[in-house]
Amino acid sequence: MERKIRIAQIGCGKMSKYTMRYAIEKGAEVVLAFDVSENVIGSDIGSIMETHDKNIVVEDITMLEARLMEVKPDIAIVTTMSLLNDIGDVLRICCKCHVNAITTCEEAFFASNSNPSLFKELDSLARAGGVTITGCGYQDVFWGNLISNLASSTHTIKKIKGSSSYNVEDYGIALARAHGAGLTLEEFERDVASVDKMSEEERQSLIENREFAPSYMWNVAGWLGDKLGLHITSISQKCVPQTNPEDIYSSTLDMTVKSGDATGMSAVVTAKTKEGITIEAECIGKVYNSEEFDVNAWTIEGEPSTTMIINKPCTVELTCADIVNRIPDVINARNGFVSTSEMPELKYRVLPLHKYIEKE
């Protein structure tokens, strides 16, 4: 491709500050921006990026279809919600308007194992629209490709065990609420943990009816299984509330979470495979106190065993850099809802993004 990649930013919150700037600095062009909040609608995207004006104003999301049809961007970056049901309408519009889409929606990372019905619908729409949809971000490398690379230098594997923590303050209100932050323990038990206390048949019914709310590692387990050629025979999750010994203020929730109430949750997903390898992955998302920081730790148990620990990863910036560096892979990929487990290993982009596009 000889021209700049044209991007529509959908969702102009905390993540978009980096996705838009990184895309522009990698030689792309942001031609549209959308949000639902009156606080940002009408703002120049330069103010969101904390730089000079770019002469692109954030528009109301209700204008999405009309404006995509009019401007015809190459790809949309969707940085809004965490569950596929919540971004389904946006992705449908992208498909209808023949616009590729890449999203930070955690469930979209491997949605076929948690919402197969909607996944198949969107896959069909993307094929019909001649576009590609994918989900990626921090997990693409730090819960995915780094782990598969470690596995590739291991002779035999018994278990893949991972744990990753992050501050929900960094990702916006939708993610904080999805983690139960601010709930009393009784509310957490009713609204979050209750989904774990059901039979496999009941859970499968929720999955088939588009009603299941997976923890992030549910989709990561599916991605790892796909990447490594494993066949998952059973999968379960358990969500446990996290608390703080003292009251703690959340700027994202705009409230003080009282001592003993949920600051977030730990979610542990266990997947058994036909090959005898267990995947046990935990994500801990909560409002941090002053002494806490992000940690990403994974162990491959086998011959040999290997442990990788990354302290204080810049999860927001890493997520956004992954999104931007993945753009050429999405545009080059086959049409449909395609997992990054099918795409090439992610690369650092030295040249402007359009130089990596193989399609015309």
C-alpha cells in the first residue's frame, strides 16, 4: 500500500490517548473518532492525546454508520467494553461498512469458546463484508505469544501456570465494574461469583444463549490451546473478591471503596486438555493501594521447567502498542473473525504501517 492507513477510533477514553498517538507516529492517519460521552464529543482528538489539534473532532457514536460509509477508513480501533455482547453492534456496523476492526475487548481475544453464537454471526458478517475482525492487546504478547514461545523451547509440558495483576484504575469504568470493584462482598457473591456455582450443563447453556461472562483468562486458555495445537476437554473458572484493609479511593468509580468491600477480583481458569497438559491461569484486577504494582508471572512445568516474571509492565501502553503494531496483520489476514493465534508473530514496526500491507 502506498498511502497512509486511515483509522477510525471508536471509544475516546483512557486507551485512545495512546492508540491514536501511536498510530499517527507509526505513519497512519486518524480520520474519524467516536464516543458516547458528552464530556468528549466535540473535542479535538489532539486534546485527548495531549498534543496539538488534529482537526478531527470526536463525534457521537450514533453517527458511526453514516460516517464510516462516507469516509471509508481502512480499519477501526475499538477501545470500549470488555464483553463481546457489548461491542456487537459496533462490529456489525463495521462489517456492514466494509471496515476492518481491531479491539481491546478482552473476550474478542478468543470469543469462540465463550460466545460461539455471536462469534459465528460476526464471522459470517465479516466474511460477507470482506473485512477482518480481531481482538488483541496486552494479552496478545504477555499472556499469549511469550508463553507459546517458552513452550516451543520445552521438551515435555505438564502444566502451564500463569498469574497476571493489573490496576483497574488504568482501564476505565467498564472494566472496573466487570471486576466487581466497589461491590460489597454480598453483592459480589450475587453478581459475580454466583456464575461459578453451576453445573457444566448450566454454564454451557449460558454460553449458547450469549449470557456467559467469562473472565479474561477463559479466552486466553482457548487462545493458548489453539496456538499450541491442544484440544481442551473441560474448562472452569472461579472468581474470588479482593479487598483492602483500609478504605481506598477509586477515581475511575468516583467513590471510596470501604475496607472489606471488593476492590476487584481474582479469576482462576483451569483448562484440561486431551493431550494431558493443564492450563491454569489467574488474572487479578483491582484498585491498587500505594504499595501494589502490576506483575505478570508464568511457569511452564515440564522438562525443563521455566518461570518468567515481569514486574511493573506498563500494561496500558503495551496494550495500545500491540493494537497498533497488529494493524497490518489484521488488514493482511483472511476475512472473518480471526484470532491472533492464526496470525504471524507480532513484530516491531520500523517502517510506517502501510509499508507492511500486502493487499491493495
